[in-house]
Amino acid sequence: MCIAIPGKIISLEDRQAVVEFKGNRVKVNVALVRPKEGDYVLVHAGCAIQIIQPSEAEEMLEILGEM
């Protein structure tokens, strides 16, 4: 099973972004979406696949934390 994890865009440079996941920062490819700093994105296999609302991200993180 594969899942996408929500994270917050910290910085952007071309098609790469630094995304924060619960205190961990990772470089992510953002070529499929057009986020701006501060946006939340769903990340799957190192690629941002969708921009989501902060409330959605929080809800998803809460559910994942319960698993």
C-alpha cells in the first residue's frame, strides 16, 4: 500500500522545494503542482502531487498518528 503524506512548503527553488514533515525537512519535486511558500502539499514518492488546505493536512496527520 502506498500513501501520500502532507507537508508544508518551507522554501522553493525552481522545481524543488524544502518540505517539512513533523520537524523533518526533505527536498521534494514540485513540477506537478504550483505551490508557494507556506502551502501544504501531499507528497508521494518524492513528488508533490496536490496542494491541500492546512485543515486537511492537520486532519490527515492526526489520522496517520493514530495508526
